[in-house]
Amino acid sequence: MEILKFSKSHLDFQERLKTFMDREVVPNIETWEKEKKVPKSVWKKMGENKFLCPSLPAEYGGIGGDFLHSVIVIKELARTNHNGLAAFIHSDIVVPYIESYGSVDLKQKYLPLCVSGDMITAVAMTEPDAGSDLAAMTTTAVEKGDHVVINGAKTFISNGVNCDLAVLAAKDPKEKNPHKAVSLYLVESKTPRFKKGEPLEKMGWKSQDTAELFFNDCMIPKQNRLGKKGAGFKMLMAKLQQERLVCVVSAVFFCENMLEWTIGYLKEKKRGKKLAIHSQAARFALVEMATQAKMARVFMEKLVSEHMKKKDVIIETSMGKYYTTDLVKRTSLRCLELIGDYGSLEECPIARTFRDTRVMSIFAGTNEIMKEIIARFTLS
Amino acid sequence: MDFDLKGSQKEIQKAAREFAKGEFDKDLAANLDKEENFPEALWKKAARLGLVGLHLDGAGLSLVDQVLVAEQFCAVDSSLGSSILSACRGAECLYLSGDASLKETFLERVLEGQILSTCAFAEPGGDPDLSDITTTAIQRDKMLTLNGKKEYVVNGVLAGCFIVLCRVLSEDGSGAEPCLVLVEKKTKGVLIKPKTEKLGCRMIPVADMEFCDVAVPLSNMVGKPGTGLVQAKNFLSIEQVSKAAMVLGMALGALQRSLAHTRLRKQFNQAIAAFEVTRHKFADMAMRIRMARLLTLEAAFDIDRNMIRGKHDETLAAMALFQAAKTAVHVTDESVQLLGGYGYMAEYEVERFYRDAKSIEITQPAGLHLKEIVAKKLIGKIRAA
């Protein structure tokens, strides 16, 4: 049933990454979850080993890979069962804005640092009063001579504390049409009057440094604008296909991992005279979940393959995002039911997966927004 | 047939609501959840006001009253409410079957908020119906010597007394009748191994236990020899209803929070609560809560009226917990979604309500076992053809 074909070099990349995760990531996760962030040094090591931005070409220090490398990174990160080291946000969601819309100068300046792990990136879109309704954003960018002055606040920003460079969406206060008012800018975190909040206390993604960002008369060079002035909305929409696809890929792998673990647990767990796995009800539940996960896997692989052919699959990706992030939640809830008492302890890995995956139907466009998009495209 | 609460019940409901609203503090709850600590001062205060184990006062049980308190407490705060309500866990066994001396020595102290109580029934790898208990108590003269292991004991390190399900044997090894025996924490040979870092209900500690030649006086036996399993099942029915009430409160509390949030927050120029799908989500949640609540009150009412005569219907309690827990997980989950990014943040509380409800749903007695209780009675024995 596999649609995606991984080459020898993909598989070598995966082997190297697996070893790296087992050595550099897995032993530290408990500490990172307590510290509410991962150290920058692990990002740097990821970069040194060419695991960041794998699809960037050699001129920027990349390995010139493709989206299958990204799929591998997402898969191996899912296997570690944590989300602090959210490399896919950097590699597959933020850096593509610079690659697609940055000037030659910006690309030459920043992309090598993104590949090497010297710069961690974040995308700053969401605001306290502009979540699903992005057009309601109030952060302003006023171009004055050679500079742009930014004012406003962003929230729920992944990699917020660690980021060295942010892709920021801000509005020209003079432009009344909200869809023509937004531009994207690159803002270095060392810019004066750019402040970061503390990592937010969340249900899950504990080791991820999600934070608020504040801009108070923050001045950046005008050259740091990505693409044309006022084209921000278009650029955001264009990049959302890949962002949502990343969610689909991740959700499917988390489903598979949870099932594998739960089946292993029930095979060992005695309940009275029989093993838990011998319960017919448990077996049917597992089979139902495995069926759903398999169908999701095939759909995900098809989406990845179409995406790699540069096809417009925004509707199907939205369907995938809604379905798989909902599925990963339902799978976690059901696995916990089958596991029982042990699932109520954090030492059970499914407890963390349950907490971590719950955000997936909220971020990158809530599932309600996904349904709105699908309805708009298919029912009008 | 009367669906209205009596005047005294309305007063209890009001007292519980006022206590919780006045005393439960949001920051305290967030901190205790984070640190996995029990709200000791609040528990003592609630006990002083008679709100701990108020169903164990007077003649017979008044579990309906307990349901009303649990709902109010857990709606105001899922974790503070459930931990205070669980403090007197198992005291029902003393109340229903303990002799005067056990009641005086232990039950009173539990109800006054001096010690926490609990039951220790389940054993590692055991059948959820408790039919294969292996913990033994060997009787010699006026003493019992306990040996065995128990798992997932609620209130773990905090409880001052444990009501242990075991088999009482005479010295020659004969007997093996299931009994309940009260064991004080301070007794030599009681080992408590806390299980820390819980997913939810983090203010309620849980532990595994081991009894190594634990000597207790024969007078610590709760009820007559051989009644252990019946008493244990009665307690579990009571606990199922208590837990159903707690998760119902959690559902109500989450509903109130998501309602407040979506009525205020505007996206696309209208309140989120004005969107049709949101409105119908609320309608659906309200319907589920109502159904689970009716079932829970019926199960409590049935226990109050019939348990003492052994005539209660144990399937009602199982149905109530199953449906209430499903409802609570659904409503708290929807509330997280309705609050969007804020729902995922600890500050907005619903994620904690969600973890708490989910924890109660998956810890015994739960899921498949509850369905078995219902199916067993409904289908009965099937005769071989």
C-alpha cells in the first residue's frame, strides 16, 4: 500500500537521524519537558548533522533533498514522543517563506544560518484577538525611509523563546482592505525593543518554548520585507498547504506509534485469568483504530506525493488536516481507555501523546476553519 | 415520581456552591496541580462545615446529597473538588458495616477532617471483578496478620487508614473467606510506594501497597467474616455514583467556561457562540449532561433507598459512571476546542478539567468492566443447548 518511494540515500539519512535521536534527544526529553524548552545546542547539533532544512540546496549548506527528507524528520521526531525540538516548524514551515520570498541578499544572509542551526526561526502570525480570524490582526508595520517600525504583540508562537529570527506578519495601518494590508518581515530577535515572553504553561508540548512576542517601536531595515508590500496574505495562504501537510504527516505517525505501544502493552498486561489482548472488545477497538490509521496513512502518502509534484491539493490537505488531527485525538482517547489505570500515569507514553496531540486540531488553522475552507471550495 | 429537589437538598447544593465559590482559588488550584499536592487546608475547612462525607450522617445513606455537593464542587474546580470529595473514600464501608468502636475511632475522625481514608481492593494483574483476591489475613487468637499486594490505591501516602479486601484464613490454612479489614497507616509492615506524576486528578495521590506480616486486631474487621466481596461491591457502586457526580461537575464547569469565553470572544465580526455549529455543540453538550445527570441521580436515589436491604440495582451505578465519564470527556474536550489556543493553555483551566475527567474515566472501575456489570445482569446465564 506504500505510495512513497524512499531511496537508499533517504534511508541512510533516516538511519543517521535515528541514531542521533537515540543519543542526543531521547535521553534528555524528561529534563527538557521540565525546563519548558530545549537547549539551543541541540538545534546546533541538528544543523551540524544536516537534519535542518534538508531540502535547501548546497549553496546554502543544505543537502539538496526533497520533502521525503522532511517526512523522515517528522517521523523520527514523532518516535521520540516529544515536540520541544520542533524542527519541522523551522525547516518546513518558516524557512520556506525566506526561501520563496526573500531577496537574494536575505537568502544569502540567513539561509546558511538556518541550515547550520545557528539561527532558529519562528513564524509570528497569531495575536491575542486574531486567531482563526487572521485578518483581524492589529500589529502594525510602518515603513519610514530605510526602516520599518513595528508595534504589536503576537501569541502562541512556537520556538518563541529560542527563536533568533521571526517571520512576522504585520499590517500597514493606512491600508483599509485587510487582505491587502499585511506584509511579512524578517525580524532578528536581537533587534532592540523586540521582547519575548516566558514559555507558556500548556496542556502538552511541554518542552516546546511556545511564547508571546512583543514589538514596541521595534525598527528593522526595510530590506527585511519578504516579497511585495501588502502581499502577506497571499504568501501566508500559499504556504499553508505545506504547513497543514506537516500536521497530517505528524498526526498519522503519532497514531501508528500509539497503536504499536498499546498493542505491546495489552499483550503483556494480565487481567485476571487472561491477557488484556485476549479481550474481544479490546481487539475490535484496536482493529478499528488500525483500519482508520491505515486509511489515513494512504491518504497522507498520496497528499505528500501530489504536494511533491507541486500540485494544488489545498482542499485535500485541509480534509487531511481535519481528519487526521481529529483521528489522532480519538486514537489517544481510546488507547488510554484500553490501557486503563496505567494510562493515568505520566510514565505511560500515551499520556504524553494524548496531551501533546490535542493541540493539533487547534493550530495551523482549527478544524472548524478547515471545514470552512473545504465548504467554501466545494459547496459554493 | 418527583424530579424536584427537596428544600434541604437545595440548601445543601447552595452551601456547597457558596463554599466552593468562596474558597476555591484559581492560582492555588493551578499550583497544587503542578506540584501534585493535596489541598489540606481546604479539606479541613470543608470537613468543619460538614461538607466531607455528608452522605454518612444520620440514618442510612444520602448519596443524592453527596451527588449534589460533588457537582457543585467540581464545577467550580475539577481538581480541588474531586480531591476533597475523595478524602473520605471508603468511609462508607465503616458507616454501613463497621461496629461502634470502629465508627468512633475512625469514621468520626475521617468526617471531622482529621485523617483521610481509602479502600485497597485491586491487586496487580487481578480481575477487575475482584474475584481472585490473594491478599491473606491469618487469624490467630485476637489478631490478624496480613500479607499481600495492592495497586493503584487512591489517597496513597495521605490516608491514615486503609480498608483492605483480603481472605481470612485460620492458622491451619482453612477458610479463605473474603473480608474487609481496617489497617492503620502507622502499622508495622505497611509499605506504601507512591506513583507520582499523574496525568490528571493530580491532587489525589495514588500508590501501590504491600503488606508484610502486618498485625492488626481482629476487631478491625469491618462487617462479618465472608461479607468482604459484597461490601466491596457495594462500596464500588457508591464510588461509581460519586465519581459520576464528580465528572458531571467537571462537565458543567467546562461548559460554563466555554460558554463564557465564546459569548465574549469575537472572530469574523461575531461572537463565537453566535456561529450555528457552536450553538449546536452547546445544545449537544447540554443534552448529554442532562441525560447523564438524570442517570446519576437515579442511581444515587436507588442506593439510598435500597442498598441497606441489598436490593439496589448495581447496573444503575455502572451505567451512570460510564455515561457521565463519556459525557465529561466529550464536554471538556469540546471546551478545549471552543477556547482554541487558549483552551490548550493551563491558565484557562479547561485543559485541567479535561485531564481530570479523562483520568477518572480510565481508572478502575471503568470502561469494559462497567459494561460487563450491565451485560452480566441483563443477559444472565446462558444455558448450554
